[in-house]
Amino acid sequence: MTRKNRPCVRLENFTRTVQRCPLEGAFYPMNYSITENEICQDEKLAKEIETKFTSKRLASEVLAQAYERIGYGSKAQRVSDCGTLLEFKKPVGKASAPPSANGCAEAGGASDGWKLTTANFCRDRLCPMCSWRRTYKVYSQISRIMDVIQNDYVFLFLTLTVPNCTADELSQTIDDLQNGFKKFMKYKRVKNAVQGYFKVLEITRNTVYNTYHPHFHNILAVKKSYLTSRDYIQRSEWLELWQRAMCDPTITQVDIRRCKDKQDIREGEKVVKSLGSAVAEVAKYSVKAADFLGRFNKDGFLVAPFPDNEIDEAVITLGSALHGRRLTALGGVFDEVAKKLQLDDCENGDLIHIDGSEIRSDVAFMIRRYSWGCGAYKLIEERREVNVDIEVEE
């Protein structure tokens, strides 16, 4: 049976039946028992792995097959191996670590105190697993930056577009977009208004006409007085400035909205985006797997792959167009705060500790290791470790 046709195997519940493999230096209390609360937490971790990690892992295998068909053997191997080993840790016992910044669950990671601490990610630009991790990392970093500066600035959500292009035109169109953005940000009107920005390139594919739509999503930081000052820019002027930067009067779409720290609301005919939805918009995948692999169901599983030749063509086009490019950029106060917070590169940095926090070294913790095989993750090891300097209650 081929990988493509192999049915998805449901993850078994290994909470109670685990073979503990002794490792040098590990602490194994013979009378250690799992409480009802910990069983519930373990079930949530298993569910997280069964749904989110498994769905991305299966989609990555389809991408690996495409790389193999088009002769990218080394890429195929890296993507095929991506996420096949996962290790999670959770503080236990008398010494316990505080919850992470977003509660007790790592964004895009695990649930109820479990944190992903080790994994073999491939970092391929099109890999569904790595794209998913990268999305949560961007969300976490931009949220942290905006938390620091939100009392001093108002945020705008700006989308800059160009007409759709063919596969052959995609690389040049992205070049034109990048050059146009540099000119756009140097205009006096824009420089006076915008105090900082976060920019991300997104590429969508029209699967009916096989055309591509590269565009920029931006979060802009402007002064509190912007909305009532002479620096205020109407939507029509934003469009005019973008047309001039791109040397293209046929551009008809520029979306500019104010962000508020509430739910999306409607003011007249305008929708005001919440800060959360604006950050989610810029943090989403630069290239969605649904645009080049096939149709996904609501649970995130690939259920109807495109024909092999269509997948291969899209993978070649996107891979070539994105090769060596930066997909995100920070400017102004966003860049300044990112440096102060010592945030690593959201594109090429750590895809494991995506919320910037790690398990403290002064606590006892449970470790769970999962391995991928035959279409599912299986728990291969569970053990408890403790710092030798900690007094542990047995």
C-alpha cells in the first residue's frame, strides 16, 4: 500500500500501559502512580498529537512524495523525516514550573503543562508541519511586541496587493512587490505616519485558473494622535501611494483597517479588526498546503489530494519563487522591541520553544517520547527525571 493511499491510524491511548526504558541518570520511583487529573492531562496530550501533529505529519508525507517525483531526493528525505520524533515534558511533584505566558499550554504545542522540548523538524518552506510551527512562533512574537508598545501606539492592518500572475511570472512579481514596498515606506506621507511595522508575504493559488496571488499583510504602529492629525491617510491615498510605488495604476485593492483590543466590530461600512485577529492574519501560513496539496477537512486532514502532476507543478513553482527569500520583516518600533526582547529569527529560528519559554531546570518532570510509524504516533517511552539537588517526595 502506498503512503498516499494508506489509511490514517488512530492514536492509541498509552496513558496506563507504558514500558519505561531505563536511562542512565534517570529517576524511577517504583511506587509512582498517575492521579486522575494527570490521566486527564495525558488524554489531552494524546488528543493534541492525534489531531494536530498527525494531520501535519501525513500532509508532509504527501509533500515528500512530490519532492521524490521531481528529483529533489535530499529534500524528500528531510521532509519525510520531519516530526517523526517528539519529546514532551511536564513539571510534576513538589516543585512545579509556572505556566507559560499563554496559560498552561504552549501555543501550537501540547496541553495542560506538557511542552514540546525536542523534535526533528526539517524547516522546509513548504512543509506543513514546519509551516504550522512557524505560524505559532510568529503569532507569539508579534503578540509579545504589541503587548509592550500597545499603550503608546494605535495599530492599523494594511493589505497590499497586485493582480494575479502566472507561474512563470511569480518570482518576478515577488521581486517587484519587495522593491515596491521599499519605495512605499520611503514616501514622506508614509514615513510621517508609520512608526513601525511587521510585514509578511502570503501567496495564494487559484486552483481553477492556476494563477498565483502574492500580497503583503502588514501591522502598522502609528501615534495615538494619528486618527485626528494631519498625518492621517485616507484609503484612497494609501491606494494611490501603492500604485505609484508599484508603477501600476491598474491595482485596485488596498485594505486598511484600524485594530482594536476587542472583537471585530462594524463602524458604519467599515469592519474594525481586533488586535488578535490582525495578528492571526499576519501570522498565518505564507503558503497554505491546501493551495498546492489538495483539500483538507475541518479537522486539518488532507482528504482529497490534487493529481500528482498538479502537486508537482505547484511545488516546483512555489519552491523556486520562495528560495532564498525573507517572508517576514520588522521595521521601526517593532524591530527595536524585538531586539530588546532578544527574540530569535521567526523564520529560521527555534521551532520547538515557540513561545520563548522553556521547562525550568530546577524541577522534577515527566518525559514522554513519541515516534512516527505506520501512519500514526506511538508512545515509545515515559519516564520521570529530577534534578539531583531537589528533595523529592516519594
